[in-house]
Amino acid sequence: MFLQEAAKATFLLDGSGTLGHWISEFHSPNILISFISEFFKFLCHMQHVSTAAIGRNTRLLKFLTYNIWFDQLHRYARTSHICNLLQQYDADVVCLQEVTTEALDIFQRHSWLAQTYTFATPSSVSESWYFVTMLVKKELRPNFDVVFMPTDMERNLLVATLILDSRSKLMVGTAHFESLDSRFLRREQLKCVAKVFQNSGAWVLCGDFNFCSYQNYGGRNPHDLENHVLQQVLPPHVDAWQGIYSDAMTNREQRGYTYDSERNANIEQFEQMRYDRIICSVGRCRPVRAELVGTELLDSVETDSMLLKDDFLPARPQKVPKPLCEMTSLAQFGSATPPIRPSTGDPATPRHEQQNMQSHYWPTAGSPVPLVLPEAHIHSSESVLRDETASGGSDMRTPPKTRVIQVHPSDHFGIICDIEIANE
């Protein structure tokens, strides 16, 4: 009886009968109630089937991009904190810019990172003293390649091809595009990126683009926004942040500035720009969630203790731009007052012996970097010596007062983004 009434109802729904006519055709209110109940169960079942099908045909991957800042300012504490951030966010693909060999070594010594990710090896990255690198979860079986771009700053594109399943692949690229007033070069570099991604199907591009999506640097040429080059040069794509935060242009709370002097203690001059991006191809890729990374301050850092760590590092390359802060150790206190060895009290040893001491201060794999070194590390500034001499005191090396400062993990904020990738 129920099937007969359901068939009659289906016929009437397919025809031109009104709802009242359809209801009146049922001979019993109980049959109508049963039909409606069963019909809703059917809809719920179809929704479950549809959701399951979507789950089988897509894969959700997390991408993290971060310019970690090559500066020496508390670099061990900052790099250790970034290791903890990477473990906390557990991204499938991590794209890093301004990576130094020291930072890469710390990442590779971190036990969880080493067990979880395949690293782009230095030979496949760059010969520059800082570079981009990529960490990809091992189950994605990445294959890394370097694409050389026109550059005056040794900037290249690092590309990883990921295996999603037996039929589907995903291409991921990261780059630190030319800095400063280099608009023409950035356009040529993006053309190289476009050639790589042109026939790749699904792709994701992460990195420091060095131009903002809202304005040109310094507000120059407001009617000729450099950001338009993305639409002009790259294959069809979506900027993940703007795709998720559709009100970003009008709502300052959603701007997603990754270089923000109002929130980042490492930036001295006012500047608010969204230099860093995650963009992906349209069609198979759909960004669903994004947030900034590294917006929290590190714990209080004892300046003298952290500065002394850099005394025992290999000499920094000569091609170093002027840092935002004063350099440490001998550059700050003068060659007349070398650091004192903790074990014997003798002046610091030559560089080759310092290499042996370095292992004492190098962080162990998987553990946070200590912010305070053992006691008996003594510095003395010229002003302290002058005060002692004027007061008739001896020329002893007494430590200055320790001041406490706060720093962010980098001068940039990173981005973590969830992207749904449809299978081929």
C-alpha cells in the first residue's frame, strides 16, 4: 500500500499538480507521514553518499610558507622556535625562504622534522649563503628540481612533484622573488614560473613575492598595481588568502599583512605589506582555510647570553646586507675584550678550536635551544672599563647589566593554508 501511494505521489510531483492536490490523493494521513519520514531518510542517505564520494575524490593538504629571516639576531632561539611551530602545524608541505646553512642544519637535526619530512638537499637548492628550501612529508614521495630564473640576487624556483595517488600528481613551487625596486625582474621570474606550471594540471606556488596585493611599496603608482602581473602572467589561479577572506580589501582585520611593523617587534620602520602568498591553480585546487604563523613573541631572551652564542660560529659570509640591529660579540665590544672561555678563563681560542667548542652550544636534535648559557661567560664594554679606571678599580672583566628584549620568530609572518586537491 505504501509503495502504491509513494508511486502516486512521485507521479503527481512530476506532473503539474498542486501541493494540496498531492496531499489529498493520500487515503490516510498516516501514510502521508510515513512517506515524508521515509523520503527524508532517503535524502539523508543520498547526502551521506555524496559526502563520501567527495572524500574519495579529493585530498586535503596543508601548506605552510615562511620567510624565516637570515639575520643573526637571536637566530638560535628563533630557529628553535620555528622548529616547534613546524611540528605544531604539521603541514604536508613546508616552503621556507631566507634559509641559511646553519638554520637548515638545525631543522635536519630536529628529530620530529627528520622523521616526518623529506628535505630538499642543499645541492638541489642553491649555492647562495641563503636560499629557499622545502620540506615534504615522506609519504608524498617528492621529486625536487631547481628552475633557474633571471636574477641579480641568486634567486631560483624550487619545484617539487608530489605523488597523490596512482594517477594524480601535484606540482609545488617556492621562490623568493627579487627584492627591492626590481619590478621588471620579478615579472620575468614569474614568466619562468608560468612556463613550469603551464601544463602541470594542479599546482601550488608559495613564497615571498616581494610585492603586496593591496599597494605598491611606498604607495607609488597607485593606479598601476604590480600585483596585476599575477593575472597577466600566471595560468588561471586563486590567491588563497583573498579567496578565503573575501572582505580583505575593505576589512583591515582580514588584510593578512605578513610584513607588519605594527605587530612585529623585529621591524623598526613603519611598513604593512602582504608580501608572502600561497596561490593555487583553479579547477582541482580549492583553498578552504588560512591563518598567519609566527605572530607570537618568543619568551624573554637574555641579550648577553644569546649574543655570546654567535661568538663560536663560523665566520659569516661577506655578502651580508647591513642588519637591522647592531652586530654582537667582538663587533660590539671591541677586539680588546675577547670573550672568556667558560672552562679555563683564558681568552677565546682561534677559530679552528672554536669549532670543537661549538658542539657544546649546538642544540641537540628535537630539543629547544637554551636561552641562557653556563655562567662565567664575561663581556665588558669600554664604558665599564672607563668607569672602573676612573674609580681606581682594577681592569677586571665584569659583566654589564643584562637587559631583556622580546623578538618574533622572524621579521615576516608565515601562512598556513588548507587546500582541497581533487584527483585526476
